Amino acid sequence: MKYLIVAGARPNFMKIAPILRAFSSRRNGHPSTRVLLIHTGQHYSRNMSDDFFRDLGIPEPDINLEVGSGSHAEQTARIMMAFEPVCLEHRPDWVVVVGDVNSTVACALTAKKLGIRVAHVEAGLRSRDMSMPEEINRLCTDAISDVLFTTDTMADENLLSEGVASERIHFVGNTMIDSLQQQIGSARSLPLPDGLESGQYAVLTLHRPANVDSPDRLALILGAINSIAERIPVVFPVHPRTASRLDGIKLHPRIQVLGPMSYLPFLGLVARSQMVLTDSGGIQEETTVLGIPCLTMRPNTERPITCEIGTNVLVGTDPQRIVKEATSILDGHARAGTIPEKWDGRAAERIVGILLNQSGEASTLQRGCSSSSPSHCI
Ligand code: UD1
């Protein structure tokens, strides 16, 4: 069997690393299995891509489609056009996609139309907010995937309610948390940025188009952060989308603005913080596992389990609410959370076990492995 594993953007890399490792560790029992890593190039800067490969021990991609940035239509179309010849040449049995970025939906759609089976890791998450590009990507990818791997049972319920057959859904846990557990020791041993002391600073991340593309919305949110900085230093690693929009906004001197951080230093930063303010998806999950209070500055979340049993509180973008909730945490009233079921560092093992056990029923394109292919024979 041949598997193409797709990654394209920063939040994909921590999800594929444990899957690649789990395939490698099953090498002995499955000598004819081949795995190829495809990087679409949706994220391409050193600090958005290469540094993550290094930190997570991911091998060089077998193929880089080098699509780069663009509008949603341009980027999605370029990924599809570049991925189709790869599928035709390598004739995989499975394409494995993760998360909800443009690379996820583009490669799922390309593969499915060629009759190749698609597995979606992190299926079934729903924000019910169709203004989020990721929600559209999630819905489309899940609708056409053959096997859907979920991180929690709420995601299973979402899929069942959309008519997905239960045999196609596998509740396996969270591969992003597999990476966290593998790397947390090294992450905690790294030095903190200058001037920060463990447990005595907040971390801020902001990159959702809904928050940063509107100058008014961004100024309101950062106004709230300026007030919070009166009480606690804030460290702000800035995403490239946001960096270009900060000009002219006055930030409190206790807000330390940094460039995008790679995986290990960022994980180490979050793990030793007093609280996190974010609009990210994955950070809601990481803070829940680390037991760090998280305020999510969005009106909704596709990860409600982190609010239901974790440390996450959805605060929206009203500055008064953001400051009120942050003050409550700083005054010692953070909510205690628990860790969701199966977020135990073994999700990738379960995924690979299920994929290797799938019936050998040939996909339309299957013709066996080509010995000249550059794939890793696991
Ligand atoms: C994408 C994902 C989002 C994810 C985020 C994490 C989609 C629809 N969105 O959003 O779900 O949370 O990645 O980062 O797929 N840029 C660089 N270097 C890079 C990549 C991008 O400088 O390596 C800049 C470019 O100016 C680009 C902008 O960042 O225009 C935004 O990048 P893009 O990939 O369009 O979307 P993200 O906002 O990063």
C-alpha cells in the first residue's frame, strides 16, 4: 500500500509528525508499505515551515509543490493543479490530509476525483461559522473523505448528524497532542525570551482574518491587551498576516513583539505562561492539555470540548469582556480543566493501525509501488 501524507501550513506540521513516526515504527510488519510526504508550500518562510520540520524531526518532504501565497481560489487551484500530476505519477492507495487549511481541502478533492481513497485527520470539528474559510474547508473535506479520524466524541456526533456512516468514523484522539507530549520536555528546557519569568507573563497570538483584516477590530482588541499589560507583561509572537497590519497601532511598552516562533520555543513559552490570549484553533487544545488558562477571542469555536472540560473560555472580541476575564484569571480565579479522553499521545499509533488494517481493496489508480519512486519504504 502507498500513502501520500499531505502538509501545507504551520498548524499541519505538528499533526503529521507523529503519523510519520508511527508509520516508521510499523516498518517491520509491513515491508511493502510506502509513505511519501508532500509539502504543498502553502507556508514557505523559514519561520513558518522549515523551523517546524527541524523542531519536530520531520524528514525532508519527498515532494514540495511550492504553491506559495495567493487568494483562496488561486491558492486552492494551484495546489490542485500541482497535486494532480503527483497522484497520477505515484498512484497512491490513500491520501492522508490533516486539519482544515486550504491544502487540506485541495488535496482531498484532487485525490477523490481520481478515485483515490482519502483519510481526514481531525475530522468533524465545526464552528458553525461559514464566514471562516476553515469551516468551509472542514465541511468539504469531511463530505468526501472515506475515513474520518476524530479528536473527540462531539466531532463524531457532528459527522453522524451530517449523515456520515458510523463505520467511516474513528475516534482516535489528537495527533497535535501526540507532538506536544513528545516535545514538552525539550520545550520547557529552552530559555524564555529576555525579561520574562516563568508564570509571570501572558502570551498573545492573533491571526484570524476576522480579527486582523479589519483595522477597527484589531485596534479594539489591542486596546484591551494594552489594558491587560498594565497588570502583566505580554509576549506577542506576530503572524505574518498580522505583522503587516500593526503599523500605526500604539502598543503598551510591556507588550513584547516578536516574529513568528518555531514549535519548541513557542510550546515552552506557553507552558510557562500565566495565561494565553488567542484566536488560534490549536492553541485552545494545547493550553487545555498544559492546564494553562486560555481566553479565545472569537465568537465561536470548532473545539467546544476545550471550553466544556478544558481551560478555555470563549470571550469574543468585546474589549471590556476580554479585560474582565483576564483580570479574573490574574486575580486567581482561573478555571481548572481536565484533559479530553484519548488525548494521551497515542492518536497517531491508532490512526496508522487503522489505516494498515483497511481492506486491500484497490483504488482506481492503484498499480503497486514503483521501485523508482522517491518514497520512504517503511
Ligand atoms: C493559514 C490557514 C489557517 C491557519 C494559519 C496558521 C487557510 C485557509 N488558513 O492562514 O487556518 O490557522 O494558516 O498560520 O488555509 N505568509 C508568509 N509566509 C508564509 C506563509 C504566509 O509571510 O510562509 C504571509 C503571506 O503574506 C500571506 C499571509 O501570510 O499572504 C497569510 O498566509 P495564508 O497562507 O494565506 O493564510 P494564513 O493567514 O497563514
